[in-house]
Amino acid sequence: MAGEEDLATAEAEGDENELEDEEEKEVCEDQFHPGSQSQAMAPAIISIHPNSRAVVVSVGAGFRVFDLESNEAVTPVDDSSGHRAAIRASGFSHDGAFFASAGDDKLVKLWDTFSWKCSKTIPVNKKTSAVAFSRDGQWLLVADKFGVVYVIPTLADDKSDTNEEPAQLLAHCCSIITSLETSPCGKFVVTADRDYKIRVSVLPKNPMLGAYEIQSFCLGHTSFVSCLAFVGDGSSEALLVSGGGDSTIRLWDHVSGYLLDTVDISNLLQTDKTDTFVAPAVVNMSASGSVVASTIERLTGVILLRCDFGIKKLLFLQKISWQEPICPTDLQFDRKGRLWLVAGAAETRGVGDRALKPEQVTELTSLAQASAAAALTRLRVIQKSPATSSYEALDDTEVPGGDRMLKALQGSPSDSSVSVAAAVAEAAQAAELAMKNLLSKRQYTETHREKRKRTRNDKKARAATSS
């Protein structure tokens, strides 16, 4: 019977979730040990307002806002005391009215970007891995580490609570969702996961009812898919770009799922994949929709590609590097075509699903936010030169907002003898290792596999007996 099969599937997935929860608790408890600091680092994330009105750097359990119009730092206001663990995903809505932050504390926060006050705090069941807004700004999509995407309305309905329960939009069957995007036309939501898959789903008019129609699968990566971005100006010719652990950046016709082009980064950088692991960590497109920028693991710079829509190919444009020993952890273009990069990370502590007393929550929140406030980041801005038509890194004196912006978003070391570049590089490397461990498949022992089987079989036997 279909109903019995669905029940068995649900039970099996529930058992997997419980076992993963137990393993997550063990990992999180290990994070308190001095020797496992790399497991407890959160990389810095950068977000640019669609109108280039503000720049936000999220690091650890906090984020820093700088208003480029007033040339002043902004302090966000949150009546619920803010995040208490690392922010793993953040971003603006396409009209710039909202900003979302979410992460390891299983809280999703929605912010009004005019007042920078938190308008909603929505709890979710699992740690968050990605967020995205629908193109009309009415819906916030949130992906978690168990492969579920939830949808949250951005505007409060008069008949509903402002902190309503999120509704499930779609799922990837317990595979970590690594990236989440909505198409420029507004018709599709695209999700990528650790198990090499890219799924294109039709976004319904009422996402609260779920996205049950799958448009296509973009299959071709031979390792985890790490990042997604769209190239194009919002017309029907918009194409999908993806990067993955197989050291490739790929171009797709997302409507049909057809693979158009593959760029091998290891060949581009003339590295040996057997000796050096190079993977695109983040991809983002320029305001014109034709230039694709990507950070590459262990590369102190970025790769720029140009999308030729005539032949539907990705063409190498430029490699930009610098002397500082810093690998960017995130990047984003602004509407003027400047490319902003951030490097850095903050130490964070996890507690799994253990029940905590109110005073313990308060203490952990204070520790997490103090760590975020003390974290150092490094910003670079890259701009196309009118004289040479090539992209060049701007000096710190030339970046928008100047020294005031850099001080507000980068932070400053408490010890004047500490090199900012060295501190940021060390933190970013630790964050890179932590993300690699997250995306690597666990290799279970025979004893552990047998335990998983017994747990599943025992629960099925109890369910059959009770029925």
C-alpha cells in the first residue's frame, strides 16, 4: 500500500534524523575541547544592498552594518537579544527592503533595512545552511542541514501571528543543502546539495502549500555542489552557474537541465587535482549579468569568467591575486560593477540539541556575541579600470566609505602587535577546514552501521506491534 510505504519512509527518515542528532551532539561537545578549534569556526559573509546603500559583514553570531549614504556605521536593534550562535547565511531581498540572517542557533531573523530593527524571529527545527528571497520579496526561503527548505512570509498578515510557523516548501531527503537561489524570472527555486544534485522546482503562487512540481535536475557534478548563481538580466535567456568539489564551474540551461559548458578550475590554474584540492567556494554575477566571479579554496584571489550568451560558454576573463596571505570567504558585486570580497571567521560553540537552562542560554549568547564583536575580517574591493578594461584591486584609501567603513566592518586587533592579515588568514583557514569536514561524507564503522540498522529495525518492529 502507498500509505504503508510512505509511513515506512517517514519512519526511516526519522530514525536517520535522530541518529544524525546524536552524532551532531558528539561533534558539538567535542568543539569545547582545545584541540578541535577548527571545527568551531564560522566564515565571514558579505552582503551588498541592491542599491549599494549599505554593506553588511556577518561574522560569528553578529553582523556589522555600514550605511554608504550617510557614511556611518549602523547598530541593528533586536528586542530578542540577537543570534546566540554563528550566522551561516544572510542576504537582502531583491528590492532591498529586507535583510535575513540565520544559522546555528536555529533562528531565522528578518530585518527592516530602513530602521535596521528585527521585525521577525522564527525558530526552525535544524541549523540553517542557506537563505534566499522570492523575486517579489513576499517570501523568505530557508534551507537547513537536513535538506529541507521552508518558506516564511515577509509581511505579517492581519489574521496571522508575526512569528508564524514556517511551512515546508520542498526537501532533498536528508542531504545538506549547500546553496539556494530563485531565478531572475521569479518562476523557479534552485537548490544544490552535498550529494551532487541541483534541483529546479517551480515556485507556486502560494509557496505555503509546498513546491511539488519539479522542473528539472541539473546533473553532472561528480562531487558536492558548493555554490549557485544566475547570469543574465532577468529575461528568458538567464542561465545557471554552479561550482562544486569536482573543481569545476558549470553553465546550465536550468529550464531543461541541459549542461551547456564546463570549466575545469584545476586546468585553468594549472594544478594537479590529485595533489591539490581546488573547489569554487562562492560564485556571484556582476550587475550586467555577464561576468562571473568565484573564490577558489586556497587561492589568495578570485577568478573572473565571462558568459558569452551567443555561444553559451564560460570564457576565462582574468585571475586577480595579491600578496596578502588571505583567501576570501565570500564575495558579491554591487550595482556599479565593483566586486567586494571579505575574508575572516569567528569562533563559535555548538550545543547540539541539548536542553539548556535560561541562564545557560544567556551565557552562551553573551560568549558568542563577544567572540563575533572581537573577530577580525579583511575587505577588498575590485573595480574595472577604464584605462585598461581589466579588473584591479583598489587601495584601502580608494574604497567606498574609506577608512571609516573599513574600521566599522573589519574591526581592529586588541593587541597592536598582532598582524591583521595573519590573524584573518589563520581564521579563514580554520573556517575552510570546518566547511570541508561538513561537506565530506562520514565514513561509518561496521559497528556503527549495525547500530543504525538495529535502531531502524527495532522501531519498525515496535510500530508493527502497536498497530
